[in-house]
Amino acid sequence: MAAPTVSAAQAIGEYLQSPDDLVKVGAFRKKLEKEKASIDARLKTGVKEQLEATRLGLSKLLSTRENVQSIRDEMASIERECEDMSIKVSTFDQISRVSMVHRNFESTEEMVNNLLEMATRLDHLEHMLASDSRHIVGPAPNLLIIHYHLNQLERFRNHTMHEAKKASASSQQTLARWFERLNKFIERFDDYIVELAKNILPLVRAGHSDVVVRLVKIAEVEGKEDEKALVMRFVKKAAKLDAALKFKSLHANARVLKHYRSKIQKAIIESIQEKMEEAYKRDEDNPVAFLEGATWIYQDILRIEKDVVACFPADYDIFSHFIREYHKSLNNVVTKMAATKIEATTMLALYEWLKEYRNNMKELNIPSELLEPPLLDGKEQGLIEDYLQLIIQKLDEWTNNLMKTEISEFTKREEPPEIDSDGMYGTQGAVILFQMVNQQVDLAIESGQGAILARVVSEINRVMRGIQEQWAKTVDTELKKQIEKPEEVAGGLVEYCIALANDQVKSADYAEALLARLEQLVSEKYRATINERLNDAIDGYLDVAKKCMQAMIDIIFNDLKPATKSLFQQPWYDGIMHQIVETMRDYMADYQSYLNSALLELLIEDLLDAFLLTYLNSLANSPKLRMPAAAERVREDINEVYNFFNTLAPSQELGARFGVLEAILSMLEASKDMVFLSFWAFAKEHGPNIAFVEGLIRSRSDIDRSGAGEIMESVRRKVKDENLSDPPEPTIMKKVTVQNVFTRFLRQ
């Protein structure tokens, strides 16, 4: 930071701080005058020195300018004298011509001797090249010797052909024929160089690293010669003719550029591509074997880093060159593999191998920029999608074929259903389906990824749900045909419904076993999805099984329709319940023999509910009931049906389920004064059901209209006073349908 500026007044104030200090003013003034004189003297000396230095600099600058001009004049004079030597030397033309004749004579003599010796030299070189070429991975002892002599012969050829440009066409053709053998040998040597470059790694493995070093040395020498030739061509093209003539070598270098360095690099690329393609073709029918055997790639990389890199100059960056080409060639093969139709196992193996490849390259400290583009463009996740699509395709294809066969057999019913080892009706559909499902699940498990397994299970759920929908529609369609046009459909629908229901239970068991197997293999993240999907499939199977049982019940009651229509009609008083029970007994005999025991229990319960609902609906919409005969007939019906169901599945719940009929019978048998008590017992369990109760009371022949009105009035009052409502758990009375008064009147 700069010091603060002090004014003159402030400076004087520091010295004159009291009246006594005024005595010192004279002394202080003399001191300041001395300091001023000293400063003025130093400034004057500095200015004088600076002026002297400036004067000296200007003097030197003018002198330099004169010297530069003098040199320029001398150079111009020298240039003029060099341009026209004839001015200085009178015999310059004669000297020049004699010198040219001498040079031409020497050149011609040398050319003739070289032409005469060329055949012998080529014989020797061809023998050495043939010897070295027999073992491409051999020591190549003659490599540098061949190159040295060949280089000399090539220079001779270039010089000769350049000089022959002014000769006649026939002379040029004759020279060209002389050099044909040399040209062919040069081509063979170039091919040999390329072959050596293709076998750099085998040469190193065979212990001939020195051959690689000599190969690189030849490439370096030829590269420098190529650079010289390019520079000379540029000078000849860019410079004036007179300036170009000053370069003797321009006449001698009609050189054919070798580009050995780029040829070696291209040969390395080709060798890697060929090696990769050969490895792939060996296992083209078994891509997994190719992937498992691809460890040679890492072995090559280690050998290159250890032995090959040392044979090349640093500017070749040969390690990066090799790695890039290995990666590119591998990417081509992997892309080709992924583009073909491969099995799901191969897709997963490829996906896992790609991850392993990345990890291995990282362990080998291979820079990521050398591995561009990533294998499959970094879209290996697409393999998982392809894998899932293949599973979907296979599942859809297999299940479509399976369902065509299964539904065809179900609808045609040309043969009875198969009987399994437990003596139950069934089909092979469930077994076949879950064999396919477990195959795909096992493949997904091999991936080791919970996400894949969850996706596969979701697709399996979709397929299972589709199958379940097809079965549900088929059962509905066949049942409709059976009911509407029984004479046009094949028999055996009951047996096939039993078989299908058994299969659905079996499928649910298989799905549950699959769920138990998979839950322990995945984390909580995917366990919930798998659990949800398979439980959904299990519910679907049970729904189809229940639909089959409902169809069987519908078939029973379709056969019973003439009898059930007569309930509480005139024929009913003569006793038709025996016919109904015997019909149900006949059907249940088949059901008991061939239906899964767990389903049989549910079927008995559903059959009982169906009977009760049919009976109650008929009662709710009956005409006048002749009392007391109607009550007696209801009691007999209850006893007969109860005894029948008791033979099917005796249980404590059976009596409770018949309780609704007992309560209704109590309302039928009760006197006018006691009906209310019977109603109250019924209403506390099943709810008021006013419409049903009123229809029942008014249908009794022993109660007139006014009496029925009084009973219903007291019922409604009691329900209102007690705030009586339906029970929390609906009973079968909730399903009873009571027709309106007009419809009931028409039935009377």
C-alpha cells in the first residue's frame, strides 16, 4: 500500500510545534537548501548520462544501416557474377561442355555395368528371399541384406528410367523390359514385408523379436526415403525451373513411394480381423463356446504389452494400435453374433461376457478411450430386451399351439378325458405348460439378475392370464351351446369340465411351488413383484376352476329345469323333490369319482347354495300355498335334501345352512298370532326381508288379506322400532329375487 501524502504545511508543523521552535527556522532553512542542491546535482548528472547513451545509440544505428547497405550491394554484385560466368571466364562454355561429357560417360559406364550385374544379383536375392519366406515365423536372417541390395537396385532403376526420359520410345521400352524382373521381385519383397507384419505376434512368441525390430528398421529407412522424395517433388513443382536444376537428386529420384509404415499398420489390422473371424467361424454354430474360448484375446494383450511394444519406436504407439483393432474386430463379431437368431441362453451368456470383458480390460489398465466405441455401442441392455422378447415369443408360440390342441379336444370331445395316476380326470396341458415355464425361469435364474427374473415372471403371468381367459370363454361358450342347443353339441361336457377344473388346481399348485422356489432367490425389491404376479396367476387358476364347477352346477339345474319350474305349483304337492335329489345324486356320483377332493368340497357347498337359492326364489314367487299341505311338503323337502347332502359331506355347518329353510318353515307353520315370533327369529339372522316375508304371508291360504295386512303392519312397526337392518355378513336371502305383485298375480 502507498504511504499517505504529506503536505508542506504538515511537514513544517512537525518541526514547529511550539513557540521555542521558531528560533530553529534559520537552521532548518539552511538544511533544506543543502538537500535541494544535492538533489539538483544528481538530477543534472543523470540527465547528462542519459543524453550521452542516446547519442551513442543513434550513432551505432546509422553505422549499422550503412553496413547493411554495403553487404546488400556486395551480394547483388556476387549474384550478378554467378549468373553469368561467361563474362568472367572466356572459355566457360568449353569447360562446361567437357565436364558434362565426362559426367555422362561415367554415368553410362556405371549404368551398363549395373545392367550386366543385375541378373546375378537378383538370382542371389531371390534365393535368400525364398529361403526366408519358407518359414514366415522363422528367424529371417537375410532380411536386412535383401533390403540393402534391393534398395541399391531400385535407386539404379529410378535413375536410369529418369535419364531415359529423353531417349526414344523403343529405348525406354527396352529398359522397361530389363527392369521387369526387378519390379516383380520388389513386389514379392513388399508382400513378404506385409506377411511379416501380419505375423508380428507369432514371431515374438517364437522368440524372433529381432525380426520385428529389423522389419521396423526397414520401414523407418523407407519412410525417410519417401519423405525425401515427397519434398523433392514439392520443390520441383513449386520452384522455378532454374532453381530446381540446382538439385541433382531431383533427376535421380523418380521413386515409387513405399508407405511401409502404413502397410505394416494395415497388415496388423488385417491379421487381427482374420484371427477374430477364424475364431468365430470355428464356433459359429456354438457362440457360447466362442465366448468361453476368448481368453486368447487377453493373452495376446499381455504378450503385446510385454514383448511387442519394445520392438517399436514410441511414436508408433503400437500398443494403442493393437488394442483399438482387437476391440473393433471383437465389436464386429459380437455385433454379428447379436444380429443373428441366437438362443436365449446365448443372449444371457453374451450379456454376462460383455460385463466380464469390461472388468478384465479395467484390470489390465486399458484406457477407456482405446475401447471406443463400446461393444454393441454400449447397448448390451438391449440383449436383455431381446432375451425377454425371445422368451415372450417362445411362450406365446408354445402356449398358442398348446391351447389350440387343448381347446380343440375340449370342444370336440371325441374321446373321454385322460385319467391320471390318482384316478382323476385331467389333461397334459398343465404339465406341458409348466415344463415350458420352468425352462424359461431357469434361464432367467442363470442371468443372476432379479430384474430379469421379475420381468420373466411378469410375462409368465400375462401368458397364464391369457390362457385362463381363453378357458373361461370356452367354458361359457360350450355351456351356452349345451343349454340352448343340446342336440347339436358333443357329449361329455361335464367330464371335460371336471378335467379342466382338476388341471386348474394342479396348475395353481405348480404356480405355488414355483413361487416358493423363486422367493428365496431374489431381493425384497423383486420379491414383491414375483409374489404379486404368481399369486395373481394362482387366483386366476382358482377362478377358472370355480367357473368349471359353476358350469357343472348350471348343467345339473338345466336338467332340473322342468322339475324346479314346478316347485310350489300343483305338481309339487304330489312330490317332485325325489326327482330333483336323484338327478343331483347321479351327477354327484361322477363328480365324486373324478373331481379333486378340495374342489369337491367347494362344489358341494356351491351346489347346496344353488339349490337353496332356486328353492327360495320359487317360494318367494309362488302362488297361493295350500295350507297345511304346503308346510308339510316343505318339511319333507327339507328332510330329503338334507339327507342327500349329508351323504355327500356330513358336517356341523350343513344344519346351519339349512337353518334358513327351517326358519321359513316356522313362519309357514305358525298361527296368525305366532307368526311374528317366527319372523323375529328369522329377521335377527337374515335381516327383515320385508318383501319376501310379505309375499310368504300373503301366499298362505289360511290367512286372509286383512289378517296378512295386520301381521305385516306389526312386522314393519317392530322393524322400525328396533331399527332392525340387514346383518353385516350377507346371507343367502340377499340373493333371493322377489317378483312384483302383478307378476305374482299372473302366476296364480
